[in-house]
Amino acid sequence: MFIDEVELREIQMEYISPFETSLGREYYKRAIIVKIEAQGSEGFGECVAEESPWYSYETIETAWHVLSQFMIPIILKKDVESPGAFLSTLSRIRGHNMAHAAIEEAFIDAYAETRKTPLSKLLGGVRNRIESGVSIGIQESVEKLLKNIENYMDQGYRRIKIKIKPQWDLEVVEKVREAYPEISLMVDANGAYTIKDSKNLQELDKYNLLMIEQPLDYDDLVDHAELQSKMKTPICLDESIPNLSSAQTALKLGSCRIINIKVGRVGGLQKAKRIHDYCQEKGVPVWCGGMLETGIGRAINVAIASLPNYKLPNDISASNRYYSEDLVEPPFQLNRDGSITVPQKLGIGVEVVKDRLEKVTKKKRVFT
Ligand code: OSB
Ligand code: MG
């Protein structure tokens, strides 16, 4: 597939409500949208690098730099046969997984279109609907949190994830469990604890949680293994798994029993699939994490979450949980059974609405 043109846009969109984790509070989404034009097909990708290097070392600016100075010059005006060839063409560029993922997504979306295939099918997806959970940020009060949970449960979400940090943990989980003894509940600490907090974290075993996500530091596989050996609740790793090698190390050490795969964090769809396949072979379930994506990134997430070993509810909620107006049509909606339907049209399977994209664009550069 001959790559004729690549376009980068930086966009900004306000969230319906601010999102707070142990890492900080966010009011709006800033992202890079990548568009590739190849032989009459158009493909989109979304870079999930954030404004600040809290969740990951990458930022909007580092991703823009690496995309425009290194990645785009390597692939522009080249004939790249397949997703596999695309991956190896860019493999000289180390790290910068979120930048890698965004441009690979755009290529694969265009490629799927030329192959007349929905992205889900191209990746080996087997589901028509994916299970949808919701991730709720740290709130001003437990009362507000309970109201939020009630609202999302009423809408049909099947699993609630609450963000925790020191001073917003045990008591909060206890009150949520008191109010909702039966719901499928999990917590995500975004690395806010250390192994010295083991005793406290073990208290969480009382609350029948589906899992505890990333309790310890982002590269701390050894301490996670020690903590997992002391806890009944499965540990799920997010930040600690940037690639297949770390997934292998984590499973060998016993650092977790579940893996959250984010396409951006692991460097793209093909790498996500490799981690998925490895976990499947080892009998370890995975699910798809989210970065509050626009409809473009959400479409990518829905497609990969249709693979067979995505066995737990995903952080893929409906468009209206994040934005008053999404960038795609149709927007993603929650079915009554708490699932989201996997689009069956070609490529990402939803239409990017050009004038909405234009409206939220802060910066744009076209490479021809
Ligand atoms: O840790 O999963 C996380 C958002 C930004 C950064 C990190 C995380 C998150 C989420 C959002 O939990 C989940 C979603 O997109 O709905
Ligand atoms: Mg997480």
C-alpha cells in the first residue's frame, strides 16, 4: 500500500466531568489524531499520550516530535505491503509506544479498508459485542461516588472500577460494598503504594474485589510478585506492562494474574495481539484498558477487545460517558445488557465527522 500523505492534528475536547486519579485531575482531552492516505483509502489513529508525563513518560509534545521528525519521514511515499511490514519498517525507533501505536492504527485502518474487512475481523476478533465497564475517578466525597455508581449501574454498566490512593481507599471501598454488596467491583491505584503498604492492601481481600489494578510502582514487577503472594485478590497490571517481554516476566514471577492491555501503552495493535496471544496460551485473562479516548481510539479499543482472551469487562464506556459530542458517527452506545456492539463496517467501522474534527483542532500539519 503506497503511503501518499500523513496528517497530524492536535485536538482538545472537554470531558463531561473532570477525571481524577492518584496521578492528578484532568478536565479535558488533548490528543494527536493521525490520518494516513494510501491509494484512495483513509485511516485514522489516536495517540493517547497525555499533556504531562504522569501515567507514561510520553507526552503530546514528545509524540508529535517523534511522529513528525522520525516516523513519518520513514514511511511517507513508501510502498508498505502489510501491517507486519509497517511494524518492522518503524522498529528502529525504540520506545515511544504511544506514538508507534497511533501511526500503526492509522495504517491498519486504511489497510483493512483496502482489504474490505472490519478491523475486528482483520485482528481475529470473535465477538459481536464487548463487555463494558466504567472507571470512576476520585470524588469529593463518598456520597458523590455512591451517586455516580448508582447512575452508571442504572445505565447498565456491568463492572465498576474506582480509583484509589492513600487516604481514599479502605473506608471508601467498605462504604461502596455496604451500599452494593453484589456488584462487580475493582480498584485501580495507578502505582500509588509501595510494598511497605502490604498490610493495608491485604485488608482489601475482605471486599471480594474482581481485581486490584497497579497497586505498586510502574516498573516494580518484583514487589508486585511479593504482594500477589500475600493477597487473595488478583493483581492486574497496567503501567508495568509496556511490552511482551514485561508480560512474560510478570507471569513468570507471579506479579499478577490478569493483564490490562492498552493499545497505546504497548505500541500498537499487533503488539497488543501478541500479548493477548501469550496470555491466552498461559491461561491468563486480559481486558482492554482506556485512556478516555475519543471515538477514534474507542473504535480501535472495541475492535481489539473482540479477541477471544479479552475475558473481563473493559474500560470501554459509551461516548456519552466522556463527551457531549464524540468525533464519530454513530457514537458508541451502551446496549441494555451492558455491552457495546462491535462495528461491522470496514476499518474502524465508524465515520469520523470531519467538521467536528476541524472544530476541535488546535494545530495541524500535513506531510505530502
Ligand atoms: O489507569 O486505567 C488507567 C485514564 C487515564 C490514565 C490512566 C487510566 C485511565 C482510566 C480511564 O482508568 C478509563 C477509561 O478510558 O474509561
Ligand atoms: Mg489503570
